[in-house]
Amino acid sequence: MLGANHIRVRCEDGVTRTGRIKGKIKKRLWIREGDLLIVVPWSFQDEKCDIVYRYVRAQVDWLKRRNLLNR
């Protein structure tokens, strides 16, 4: 966590980006270290992204059982 609704995210492509937690997600979900997130990189700044969704533990387990997650 970087403060002011920003978080450092390590993406699947190996790039570490600064993610912005949108207000819609900020009010509903807590994001912790180690969570699986869906992010959308900005088209004009590759080192920044928006956090779109956070998977809960049950969803991550389901993805692993179906071999849809390489983690």
C-alpha cells in the first residue's frame, strides 16, 4: 500500500505498476498483500494501472482446481 488509494502491483507480465483503487472497489472490498487482482494498464502510461476486481479466496481455489491459474 502506498497511501491515497494507490497500491504497488506486480503483474503477470513481470512489470511492477502503481495501481489506483477506484472508489467503487474501495468502498466494497479490502485489498491485502497477496490478493489476486484484475488490473487494466493505462494506455498512455504503462507503469500505471486501474484495479478492476479482487478475487476472494474461494474464487482463487476454484480457478486453481480448474487449472485456469498458473500460480
